[in-house]
Amino acid sequence: MEYRTLGKTGLKVSVVGFGGIPIQRVSAAEANAIVNRALDLGINFFDTARAYTDSEEKLGAALKARRKEAVIATKSMARTGEAMAADIKKSLETMGLDYIDLYQLHNVKSKRELDRVLSPDGALAALKEAKKEGLIRHIGITGHIKDFLSQTLVLGEIETVQFPFNAVETVGVPELLKQAGAMGKGVIVMKPLAGGALRNGNLALRYILEHDVTTVIPGMDSLQQVEENAGVGNAPLPLTAAERYALDEEVKTLGGAFCRRCEYCKPCGQNIDIPTVFLLDGYYTRYNLQDWARERYRALKAGADACIGCGECEERCPYNLPIRQMLAEAAARLG
């Protein structure tokens, strides 16, 4: 397995890491076998989140027995110091750990949210205190809006950045990678298979590893996936011309109905969180997490069926997506 240094953290992590979303849909015994096989094959970076139902629990149960072999990352949507401190405690208890290597501010996507995080009683203050106490070792940030993430990288406390990057979603990536490299930030790539839309995982992962990233974290829920993805990390060879053509052709087959979560469609006059609806619909259709997706969909302030068909979102979408049609289809599945 090839390893790279995660920015200024000094942590040596496998170029192919382990994304913790799909592990929710397997049993505890299956999760234990999958995680241990990943460790056996040299995968040492594991990423999960407070929001991923029992993902922390399942990963922790396996990883705590081999703690010295693993670099463990999790994250929280908490924006206040009190809520973040509580989530750090919950993560440690749930995973059965004395410390967590990397704790990330999860999906910070607006100036308002960042201001709350950075306030004297905000989430970052709690993370800094937890780091001082040895409960966490390093602090990172995750998000989907690359222009906004670029603004957050100037924060000295932020040591890593995690964002979507794949053969479909490339807008803004070169600039963000250049900035992260210049500032010594570790780069963690999520959604490498575009939420499961890209079927040739070998080509999709190797494409990303041609770039200046630290680790890529495909989700895994089977031993076969672990074997295949670890194989890429063992020899991340550049794509041949034929392979690059094949990947490009696969990207073309996705057509127009593919949300990149740039959020240019927002705000919606009916308060529909359009990117989140499509994210949950992707979990429903691609990740086989129907119950999980429906539960979170029901918690949204407005469902996709609240769309009145004004079309303003489609006018703002840089990818010319048929958003109204996509919302209707998502409502039929998730409602």
C-alpha cells in the first residue's frame, strides 16, 4: 500500500482510505470482517461521522482492537461549542476510544455557519479545547462548495480539508488543490465514485490519485470492494489513453440528470433544500440505504413535493439540470 503524509499533521495515511457511510447496511459481524481485511491489506485511514447512524459504533468495535494500526477520523455538524463538545464525547464513547486522530467540522457551507463555528463559544473552540486535552489530535473541515472551502483554508487551526472530487465533479478542484498544497493542508477526497454513479471504481480512483491529494475514501461494505480498492492503493498507476477514454465515456453516460451539489440552485422560494433532496435520493438509489434516506428526508423542513414548478432553480443551475423533473422523481421515491 502506498502512503502519503496528511498535510502538516504528520500522519502517514494510505492513499486509499475507508469511507464509513455504506458500513451502516451490514451486520456488526460483517463490518468487523470488512474492517479487519482492510487493515490487513494496508488501509489505515478510516472516516466516519456522528450522523452515520451506527457507523462509528461498527468501525470503533473493530478498530479499537488494532488501534495503533489505524488513523481514525470522524466529524460533526455541531456549530456551537457545547454541541461539539457533546459530540466529541459521544464519538469517543461510541467508538470505545481514548482519542480520535482527526475530528472535522462537517459540511460547513455558509458564511453564517462559519461565523457561528468561529465565535468564542463556537464549535472550533470546543475542538481546540479537546485537542489540548488530548481527546483529539487534529482538526479538519469538510464541505461541498469549493469556493467557500477555499476561504476557510486560511484558518491556521484547520489542518485538513475534505471535499467531493471525481471524474464528473472537477470544477474548482485544481485551484483548491493548489491552495491546500501551498498551505500544507491534508486533502481527503470523498465521493470518488460520484455517489456510486461511476461504476468502474478502479479507473475512478486512479484518476483521482493522479492529482495532488492525500487520500481518497470510497465507501465499502463488502470484502470484494476492500480487495479491489486496496489493489488500487498498492499500485496507483496513471490511466492509459484507452482507460482515460473509457472513463470519459462513462462520465458522458450520466447525462444531464446529475447533481454536483454546487448549491447554485439555492435558495428555493418554497424552502426546499434541493441539493440535500438529491443527496438523499442518491443514497436511496445508489447506496441501497432506503430506510436511512427516507428517515432523513422526512426530517427536512420542506419535501420535494412542495415544488411549485417556478423554474428559478433551473435558471441558476450551471449544469442545466431538469431540477423540477428530478424533484418529482425523488418525491415519488422518498415521500
